Amino acid sequence: MNQNLPKYVALTFDDGPSAYTVSILDILKRYNVPATFFVVGSEVKKFPDIIQKIHREKHIIGNHTWNHPDITTLSKNELWKEINSTNIQIKKIIGYSPNLFRPPYSSINDENIDAIKKLGMTSVLWNIDSTDWHEKSPLNIQKNVISRLQKNSLIVMHDGDQYGSGPRDQIVTSLPKIIKYLLENDYRFLTVPEFHQVAYKIEKWS
């Protein structure tokens, strides 16, 4: 592989916003790194000020449903309600709705894909799981990410503390070390829309 080819990374955070999101935003600001936040509508309603902060600091906001269900268990109308109610809540705060969607648990089927496309949205998965949703050791999270890095890496992490993930202290602790490693190894940080333009789409069904 040509070592001179650019290497791209997109950091993504799911299940927020939460109180932990503020700490994550502070870390991203310190290193001047962009990220993409896939937010849950019910949490958006609780923390509109954090959504404003994400937007103000020029990160991208995506839709992660209203209540974090397994969308493969929903009818098309139920899925649309989950997505639309979240989009409406976000639009109230920042003035526009997201066009990116991430399915909870990475669970999605062909019917879901069709329904999401009809809403004019793009589904986004990942190719690197930080395992922060169950891993309690910041060092192990760091090792998991670094050992799995590719030339184009779309990494999933979690800033939300609901939906089974629990406290997010471990990602707050490991994130600066992950960012420093990526910077030292010449990765270029992108938002998901930028990643889709210059790298490639990470979609399970492609």
C-alpha cells in the first residue's frame, strides 16, 4: 500500500446527548477535531442546550430514532414516526433536520433501507467498533480502536448513558489518547458527509 495515500477517519458518537457529551465536545475542541453525533430524540428533548453546542461547534448531527428500538421489529409507519419525531425535535433547536440516520444496534433490513431512503435520508453504519458500549477499561477501548484501524476508518463510540451503555467515563478517558494516536499517524479527521465524499460509504448492505 502506498504510504503517501491520505488516511481518513470519522469519529461518530451514538445515544446522546447526555452530560458526558459536554466533556467529549471539550476534548474535540481541544484537538480541533470534527465529529458526527447520532442523537436520540427523547434525549434531544431533555438537553436542547447540548444540541445547540454540538451545532455551534460545527459538528454534524444525525438521527438515531426517538426511543432507540430495534427498527427491524417496526412497521414502516412506526419507523417513520421514530425518525420524523426526532427530526422535528432537532429542527426546533438548530433550524433544520438531519439527513443522516443510524439504526440502533446496527440492526437494519431491506424494508427499513427502502423506508429510510423514501424519507431522503442516508443510513450510516461503521467499520470500527470501539466496544465502549460494554468495555469498562479505557486502555482496552484505545487498543480496540488502534488495532482495528484501516486506511479509511469510520469509528462508532457512545456519548449517551441510556439504553444499556451506562456511564461514559471510559470513553471520555480514552478519547484524547485515541485522537493523539490518529494525529501522530497522519489521519485526517472528517465528518460523515465529508467521509462519504472522499472515502467511501460504510453500509452493511453494499
